[in-house]
Amino acid sequence: MGRWIKFVQHRPWLVIAVVFAITVGLASFLPRMEFDASIENMMPQDDPVLAELQDAVADFGSQDLFFIAIESDDVFRPATLQKIADLTAALEEVPAVKGVENPFNVQMVESSFFGIEIAPMAAEVPQTADEIEAFKARILASPYGGRLITADGRGAALMLDVEWDLEGNNREKVINEISSVVEGYIGPEEIHMVGDAYILHYTEQAMKRDLRNLVPIVVLVIATTLYFTFRSFLGVLVPLLTVGAALTWTVGLMIWYGIPVSMISMAMPVILVTLGIASGIHILNKYLETLGQGMSKESALQETFATITSPVLMAAFTTAAGFASLITAFVQPIKEFGVITAVGVMIAMTLSLSLIPAMLVLWKKPEVKQEKREAGVLNRFLKTLTQWTISRPAYITAIAVVIVLVFGFGATRITLESNIVNYFGANSPVKKGTMVIEEIFGGSMQISVVVDTGVEDGFKDPAMLEELIVIQDYLNSWDSINHATSLADVVRELNQALWEGDPEFYAVPETREGVAQQLLLFSMQGGSGLDSLVSYDYSRALVTAQMKTLDAKMLGETIAAVESYLAELYRDRSDISVKLVGTPKVMMRLMNRYVQTQISSLASSSVAVGLIVAALMKSVLLGILSLVPLFFTVLINFGLMGYAGLPLDAVTSIIAGVVIGLGVDYAIHYISRYRLERANGHQMEQALLNTGVSAGRGIFFNALALVIGFMVLVFSHFRAIAVFGFLISVTMVVSSFAALVVIPLLLQYFDRKKVQVERSM
């Protein structure tokens, strides 16, 4: 690296020109940036749970609900009923909307001269008091009561059938068109849009807003921090230009390789800006320190990079290793985030050791008042802290043990979360709309049971239809699962209609021929919707229900109980295959993946970082020693999450690996400076004091920049990202303080042990 630094010092304009050209080239990719927040892309495509859901979609159509809910104190008012009809008509004008099911146009099977007649619930929108009462009685007595309109009049729902892949359409365009229509009908009623497609759209729009808002904020905050750190234009411009180029290179490469911005990687620009500043701070801190000792500009640059290059390299390698460890994650966007951020860290390091020295060569020598730096409050604090660490090791050890026990207990209370709705604040339209649907209509997610007979026309057998009814009744017995429906409902309605509406005949016909004839009659009379309940050859059928949003524990218990019930019910039936599918089950799978990701990233990052430090410092002991304060920090993070009720989710599951990669920088800079002090002939205590003040300044300002930078994430639209920013900021405080206390504690312990061994020999 010495030759490279000399080359940069002799060819600064060449280095700057090359960096500028690459930056401009990769910046041209930025307009092509894509966003993807779909839950399906969070999992490997060969995951069995996802594969089962995709099979159900192929046979029965989308398993996602797309609601538009009208909330009112009384939806049975004439004006509100007319608004429902008008809104339906307006939505049907949207090209991608294939149909809108509302309380008036839903199909009703009734007796007629020809056996049955399929007609809408209401031929016209009821307006008079008598018409409204008759309509109310009719729909509430039907299977649609509670699903499309509630008995208490608080809500009515529209169910949209949307052709998302229609030529010339994309999800953003379709949702914008639907939203534009809905906005025109709001007031005095509240109108909410709920469904996976809308949530996905809103999430991606919020991601774009976050990037537009948070990146400029973090740049401004970091610039302010740099100014108060170095009190010079040099101290602001040099690090910011370097990290700006690094960010452009990283994002450009991500787009070049076709990696979309996910819920997780959207935090990467803020993280990279914050991290990229660290090397610049340490380099400038050392440069100003050497200038303050009276060196010439050229000598100061040589001394700076001779001293700082090794720890900067080690810090970059270990930080990149921490992020790269996420490649072991079981969630695809987490893998992508880990790899691209690791690449970004290495790019930032490369530019720090090329662009920064090039700019410093061209920049005039700044004036440095060393006596002011040495007499500052920070220096006095760092010196006092180091003296306290040297003089009271037993006291510090006791405090550390208590902290480990307290936060270790808190770590046992961590919960899980994978529902993207809970990533938003209570006032977001996604969260508010979902809560309305849950409270009024009984659930915002769809859970389904696929029953496969394996034979053609299997569900024309009355016995198999009775099996569907058993499953429906079981699902409806849950408070969190509502409105279970299946092909059996259609058949029972047909049979009742053929018997002139007699409630006693709301039952499945006794013969296969009777079922087949009724289904044929249904189709001949214009009945529709069977393709969402049964496969084209009648070999597979679907029982669908609405499910409420539950916390991780309750969701896991519910999914496990339903699957256990189905397994027991069909334990001795080799002729029938039964599977539970749907978004709730995918969420449960993801929560398990988050736990696996946390464990794998923590283990792999610890091993990788420890080996890198050991190899670069040529000491296994120092490699292990550098990890001790990090494990301490990770434990405090988990304990804080447990006590504060902050869940382990797609974002917080990466914290442990990130902390290992980031926090080790402090240990590296501290240990490197300590070894240099010892090599210069200082005794242990003096070496620790010198290290605590000199390296401590860099560690303090580095941590300050990281904390302030990461705290910008608390302004995110996503609660999960805000929590991530807060937790990472806390861990940076803890890990930097641990480096200034735990590392010197361990260094003096091993140094004294070494002396004792030497004396005994």
C-alpha cells in the first residue's frame, strides 16, 4: 500500500480524473432503479410453503384479498347506498378492473319456473325506507351478510377482481387509477383500500419517499457533524466527496446487476454514507494530529498513511465481512443487502485510500493548534476514563457481569414479526385501513385449505362436499378466522333453491348425479365464480376464509393448530391430500427464517471477523479479544429489544451481524494504536493512556458520526426501519464505550499475565 499512496501523492489529478469518470458512468444507471417489497420475493422460490401457495394460485386464482371498505355510522342511508353503486360503476371503468363485487350485484340463487334463477341481490339501488329494510333483511340472511355489509351498518365492502398483467399496465399505474377514483368519493364516509397489492404499492411508494428524504438529511447531518469535529471546510468536503462517489458506485453496480431496492436494502444508502465517513474521520484526525506536531505537509501525509492504512484496511475488511455474513441468510433481500453493502464498504475504503490522499495533496496545508486539541474537554474525559479503567479493573468487571445478567434475561423476551402492515405507524393509511377491515369485516388476509382427491370429478361426490363443510365449520370456530366458504356453499344454495327456498334443504344432495346436475344447471343459468373454488376437472377444491392480523405467537399457535387438526382429520385417508396455504402461513415461515438468519449471521460474522483480525494482526489472541466487546454489545441489543417489546423482523434480524462488522472497527483502531505505543517503548499504563486519548478521539468522533447518521433512519415511514436506526445507534454508543473500557481492561489483564509467566520462568 505504501507504493500506492506514493503513486497517489505524485499523480493526484490522474486519480481524481479516473474516480470522476467512473462516478459519472455509474450515475447514468440511477434513473433505472427498481423497487420490490413483495413478500413472495422474501423467500427462495423453491421453498415448499411458497410453492404450495403458487400452486393454489395457478389452480384457483389470486389468494390475496383486494378490499375497498366504506366506513360510516350507517351505510344503509340512501345517499351512502347510492355512493356504493356509483363507486362500483366508476371502478369498473378502470381498464384493469375485470369486475367489482358489491352488496347489490352479488349473485343470489333463487327458485323459479325453470328450477333456479341467478340474479343480483338487488335489481336497483334501494332508496325508500321499505326498499332498504327489504334489502337489509335479504342480504343479512345470505352468505354475504357480514362479508360485504355489516348488520350494524358500520361498513360495506367492494371486492375487486384486477387483471394485474394486462398489457400496458403495471401495478403502480393500476393502483394510482383506482386510488384516483376512490378519492373522489371520500366524505362524509371514510373509504379504505386494503389488500396485498395495495400494501405492496404503498410500501414501494414509501420506500421511494424515504430515499428522497433520508439521504439528503443524512448528508446534511454528517456534514454538520464533520464541521463541528474538524472546524474546517477541508474536514467537511473531503469525506463527503469520497462517500458520495462510493455511494454512486455502489448503487450503480446494484442497478447494473438487476438487484431491486427492497424493504431492507432501502436503508443501505444511509448506512453507506454513515459508514463511509468513518475512514475519512480517522485519516483526517491522524493527519491533523501529525501536522500539530510540527511536521511538513508531505511528511504529515506520509506519516498519516503509514500509520492509518493498516487499521483502515482491517476496519473495511471486517465491516465488509459483517455484512457479507448475511449471504448465509434464508431471506433473499437480506442476502442482496449484505452483499451489496459489503461491496460498498470496500469501495468506500478504496476511495478513502486514493481520493482522500489525492485531495489532501492538492489542498493547502491547514493550520492546527495542537495545544487546543490536547487541552480540550474530550481529551480530559478520555484520559480520566482510561485512568479509571487501569486503576479499578475488578470494579469494572463486576459491573460488566451485572449488565450481562440483566440484559441476558431481557433477550429471552424477544418476539417475532413478519406482517408488513405492522412495519407502518398507526396513522398510515395501510395500518388504519387494515384495522378497519379487521374490526368490521373479520380479517384482512386470506387463509385457504386445498383439498385434493387426485381423481377427476372428485368433488361431485356428496361425501367430499361434506368434507369441505367440516373444514369450514372448524375454521369458523376460531375467533381470528371468519367467513369460511367453499364449493359446498354453492351446492347447498342450489339445492335449497330447487326446493323453493325451504331452509331444511340447505344441504348437499345425496347422490353424485344430483350434485352434477345442479352444477350443470348453475353454469347454464349464467352462474360464475366456481373457478375460484374448484379446479376445472373438479379434482381439487378450496376452502377460503378471512383471517385477522395476529402477533407472532398467536399466529404460530393458530397455524400449528389448524395444520394439526387437518393432519389428524385425514390421518387414515391416503386418498385425500390436504394443505393449508396463504399469506399468513408464508408470514409464519418468514418469522422462522428471521431467527435462522439472526443465528447464522451472528455465527458467520463472528468467525469471519475474528479470523480477519487475527490474520492481519498476526495474533489469534487479538482476534478473539477484539470480539469480546462486540458480544457484550449484541447481548445488550437483544436485551433492549426484549424489554422494549421490539420484535425480530426482516430488518432487526440483521443487526447482530452488522454490529459485529461495524463495532470491531473501534477495537481495531484501539489495539493498533496500543501496539504502536508499545513498539515505541512505552510501558503498559502509559501506552494505554496515550491510546485512550489519541485513538479515543477517532473512536469518539467515528461513533458520533455513526450514531447521528443512523438516527436519521428514525424519520423513516417504516416503523421497522426507524427501530433499526434507533437500535444501531444505541449499539454504536455501547460498542464504542466498550472498546474504550473493555479492550484496555483485557489488554492490561493479558499483559500482566504475560509478565507473571515470564517471571516464573
